[in-house]
Amino acid sequence: MTKYTGATIEAAIQNGLKSLDTNRNNVEIKVIKTASKGFLGFFKHPAEVEMNVKTSDPARKRAEGQLKVKKEASTAVASPVQTEDRHAKNVEAVSGLIQYLQAITDQMGIEAELSYEMPNNRHVTINFDTPKEGLLIGKHGRTINALQELSNIYLNNMGISYLEVELDTANYRQRRLQILTSLAERTAREVVATGKPVYLDPMPSFERKQIHVTLQDSSEVMTYSAGREPHRSIVVAPR
């Protein structure tokens, strides 16, 4: 396939159709990347598509007909093409995000190699391999949590609000999960012993969620959030 670019996906397609001297019904189109205005001055680029004139292949036509019937029978299920396009868009955005995070950590004096795992189109974990993990994590995880919040803002600016980002280094998230679970259980015992509510220190929403989950089945205590971001915290109270 030949690649074509434009200010938008539609503009790139029109450029391709003009170059191929044909119409949309006669070509195969694959979206390589959507246009980006960049973020804070970084990573601006045009939209890009691959296009090829269709061949008159009877087997292909039969397959296309079968695919159309399946799609009509179950419109609620996303087509493989839609899934592939979303995955390609996610990979492109995450690659840009990694470059952005690399630039930030370089400015912080933190040498790190970044890699990512994206098991589905809803969640991605970006891992930092660095000898300065303490500096990257920060006190009570404030630095890495701030970078994680910035990462989600970056993706939102790229038009990808459905992909949740988690930043990790040296298995910090798993260690933090164990700490939060122990904190929740210890706090519950204190509340039961004193009969008084306990207000925990402010923490990000994904950490508050872990406290809620840990104690949700307790018959002796209940949990709720209080305050406003970024100072919102958990209250553990007797039932």
C-alpha cells in the first residue's frame, strides 16, 4: 500500500484518491495515524493513511459479503477493523507519551529506560527501569503519581480518554498495594477498638479505591471519601 498524509484523516484520504485517480469504493484504506496538534509544543504531525486499489478477487468478495452479514447480525460487537484501528491509535499515542515522559525525566536528571505493556485497549502500564527509583517515586509516591496524572492528561489531549495509564518502577505499585491493604486492615481494627472514625491522609483516587475494596465486605466498619481533590481522603467509620 502507498501512504498519504493530510491535515485530517479525510484530507489524507482525498489526497490518496486524487493521486490514484479513483473513488472511495475502489480502494482499501488503512488508518496509520490520526493528526495531532501536539502537546505543550511536542509531537505535532499530520494524519496518515495507507491506500491501495482493490483487485477483483471473487474469494475476497465472498469474504466481504460474509463479513457484512455477520456485522448486520450483531451490530453491538466491534468489528476487527475497528479494534485494530483503535489499537494502532493507542500504540501511536503511547509511543508519543513515552517520548514525552522521557523528556521530562531527562530534565529531572533521572536516567531511565521506558517500556510498556498494553493487554487491552483500556489499560496500559509504562515501566521505568532506572537506578534512581526513589527520586522517580518521590515522597509517598507523589512524583510518580503526578507524572501518571500528567500522562492521562496527555492522552486526553490526544483524544484518547478511554485508555487508563499506570506508571510503575521496581514493582512499586504492587508494593504500594500491599501497604494500602495493611493500612486498611489496621485502621479497621483501630475503629472497632475505639468506636471512633479515623481520617486517613489524602491519597489519589486509585489508592482510595483500594481502601474501599479491602473493607467493602466488613460487617463492622464502612468507608467513604471526604474533601475535595487533591486533598480528598478516606474516612473509616464504625457501622
